Amino acid sequence: MKTIGYATDSPTSALEPFNFERRDPRPEDVVIDILYCGICHSDIHSARNEWGWTQYPFVPGHEIVGRVSAVGDKVGQFKPGDLVGVGCLVDSCRHCESCEEGLEQYCENGFTGTYGGEDKIGGTPHPFTFGGYSNQITVDERFVLRIPENLDPAAAAPLLCAGITTYSPLRHWKVGPGQKVGVIGLGGLGHMGVKFAHAMGAHVVMITTSPEKGADAQKLGADEVLLSTDEVAMQAAQNSFDFLLNTIPVGHNVDPYMALLKRDTTMVIVGAVEALTRVDGIPFIFRRRSLAGSLIGGLPETQEMLDFCGEHDITCDIETIVIKDVNTAYDRTVKGDVKYRFVIDMASLQPEAA
Ligand code: NAP
Ligand code: ZN
Ligand code: ZN
């Protein structure tokens, strides 16, 4: 299927209009007209090859919301017109222990990322997948999610990555009432971490480097703000947290954050998909604390998260853009200048690429 999108062809090039082929639908496939796609910081790390694994041309985008335009004969759960989403995964082996448990993100044989993943299904001239900065996508129904119709589709798009990446560790580590929970870094992921931790009943502290974001704390669901650059405040908050969710997008010294935890509690790293610059053993050993990591979420839990958002009326705080402004949006995201997620309105794509 002829598809139009935006791609970059080197770490230093801008994203530009790009024509490519999607596979024609197989019996298990759902074809989706993409309405909106969020801009995740991972799109930027990947477009600029900051993790060293990008293949070009590269079409980013894994926070996809759209309407089903066609379905294959064997598709049972979706029909044309349904509001659906696609997140970071479009395929996995489906038979390893992780896949059987619905934890496809930890597939022992390697999941297929929505972009830049090895395309094991094929049917296109390219060996790897292209993401959601495009007008349509073909996806196996197992990897398609249902978006509650009461949610604004643009503001729901970032739930597909920022939402599930923060919801999953909060659930796994059983965050709830009576706990003091800190969310570190108020970007796309962090602002959803604050909303979810609040909805789960925790006492939430927004831990930020940006004093001006404190003004939004209450609106987002935070009970307190802790400025991580204020050494006196950080000192006073030591040994007081039951859980920390760390979304800082680059390697950093984790010691000042680990010191915030009580005995026997955990900080989960979701942001730094690279080396941490400093991790001292003392904060772990002396208070039996843990440092852990977490990757997005599997398909069943992503659907659970979307349904939770439908019930609690939770969406993302977004700034909608036309696709020709995507390069400016990348620079602004890197500067932390977005409240709190850019979402591309894909209706702007057609005339641009024509
Ligand atoms: P984002 O929107 O850019 O937000 C990151 C926030 O971190 C910034 O707004 C800023 O918040 C804070 N920050 C930035 N640089 C910092 C620094 N040097 N030191 C301290 N704080 C800093 O990014 P995002 O889309 O939320 O993504 C966050 C990270 O998670 C990215 O690296 C992304 O690749 C990764 N990610 C991981 C997964 C996963 O499955 N584990 C999934 C999606 C994304 P303040 O202004 O509040 O300090
Ligand atoms: Zn993402
Ligand atoms: Zn598997």
C-alpha cells in the first residue's frame, strides 16, 4: 500500500516528506488511518542515532491513534470505523514465556518495534519497520489496542507509550494509598506518572529541575514539588519516599535520588536507556534499597491502562502541531520546553507531502 510519511536519512538531517510501501493486509491484519501521533523522546534519540542502532531512512512514531479502515478475514475484534491505537510493538515471537504471559515487550526472541524493528512478516521492500508519522499503518490485530471513545483521540495518543511506560511500573511495584511516591522529570512520561500515581491513591511528589513546572503540580495531581537542584530541600527529603519513578532521559548521577528512598524501597529507571554516570553502592547496602528498570508494557496491560484512563477520564496534556513543525518540536522537547507532549495532527500530512 502506498503510504506517505516523514522520515530522516541521517542523524543530522531534518525530517522530511517520504513515500514508502506498507504491506497489503493479511487475514490477521488491521489497516488503520492514522489521526494523531505523539512525539516521544525515544523518537528523537532514535532519529539522531543516539543509541547507535538506527537504520535509515527512519520514520519515527509509536504513539499512534487512528480509525480502522479495513480488516482481514480472520480479524475478530475490530471493524472499520473503530477508534484504535498502536504503541511501541507490532510483533513478537508469541510463544516464549514472556509472550505467553502477555509481556511481549520482554519477548525472549526479540519483539518487533513499531519503527526500526526487524520486519519478520515482510511484504514490503524494506527489512525494517516504519513508524506512525504517516497516513496509515497495517498491524496484526494482536498488537492493536482499543481506545475508549470517551477520550479525546489526540490527547490519548501519548498513552500508547508515555502512558503505559509509567502505568506499568506503578502497578508492578504496587503503588497505592499511604505511600509517598516521587516522579522525577516532568516531560511526556513524567506528567503521566504524576497523573497515574495520583489516580492510584498515592501521595505524589513532582521532582523537577524546572521551578516553573511547579505551578502545574496541583492540576496534574501532585501534592508537593521538590526542586532537585535545591540541595537543602533534597537533603531534608532523604529517607522519606516509598517509591521513585525516574524518567530523566540521559545518563546521570543517581545517588542524590537513591538517598530519598526509605529502607527496602525501589527507584525504577525508565528514562536513561544508556549508562548512568554514577551509582554508589552505599545507598543500596546501608538501607537495602533497590534500583530497577522497566520497559513500556505488554499488550494486555496496555489495554488495561487504556480502560483505566477511560474510566478515570485520564488523558495527556498536549500541544498539537502540524507535521511541518516536527523538527522545531524536536528541538523544543530536548530543551524541556513542552507541556507536556507534542502530538502531530496527521490531517496536516496529506497536503504537505503531495
Ligand atoms: P521528555 O518529554 O523530554 O521529558 C524528560 C524530562 O526529564 C524533561 O522534561 C526534564 O523534566 C527532565 N530532564 C531532562 N534532562 C534532564 C537532566 N539532564 N537532568 C535531570 N532532568 C532532566 O522525555 P520523555 O518522552 O518523557 O522520555 C523520557 C525518557 O524515557 C527518554 O529517554 C525516552 O527515550 C525514555 N523512554 C523509555 C521508555 C521505556 O520503556 N523505559 C519508554 C518511553 C520513553 P524537568 O524539567 O521536570 O526536570
Ligand atoms: Zn516512546
Ligand atoms: Zn516471545
